[in-house]
Amino acid sequence: MHALLNRGESIHQLQRAVYHGRVGVSRGRRADELRAISTAHTLLTNVVITWNTMKMQDVVDRWKDAKHPIEESWLRRIGPVHFEHINFRGTITFNMDPYIDALIERAPKQRSVRLK
């Protein structure tokens, strides 16, 4: 039970590291704004966990290829929520152009009606 509680608290620590502080007065008043903020926070947390999982799997695969002994019980105890190696104060940019159509739901084009 303690291990499960520790995992949950580790995720909360990661979430606090991703964003600490309060949502400003000018933001987060409407339901759609709160949903966008919450979703972005969850997305960033999941990105960190996914990145860590990918890197941990790379190490495990390399160790297995090198015939380095790996105990299964050890693998079950590690979790991908560590964040000491991540600089959260930087700026991350992504090339979104190839994905714009999939990300943004555009309104269908309407024909303009001319009145005579």
C-alpha cells in the first residue's frame, strides 16, 4: 500500500514541478479556460513520463543486449516520474505545421449569399 501511495505522490510532485503557483486572475475563470489549462498540465506531465519511460526502456534494452543481469523485481520497483534531469524553466518549441489540420477543428466554409 505504501508503494502505491508513494507512486501517486511522485506524480503529484512531478505535476507541481511542471507548473507551480496559481493560475492568474485573468485566466481560468471560464470552464473552457480551466479545461484547457488542466489538459495542458496533464499533457506536459504525460510527456515527461513518456520521455522517461522511453529512455528507461533504451537502457534496459542495451543492458539485455550486453548480457548485463537485470532483476525483474528491480524493474518493477522503478518508476518513470523522476524529473531532476529536466529544465522546466526553458522554452520548448515544436513544429506544429504538419499537424495543424489534425489539431484544429475548422468550421466548414459557408457560402456567402448575396441579396439583390
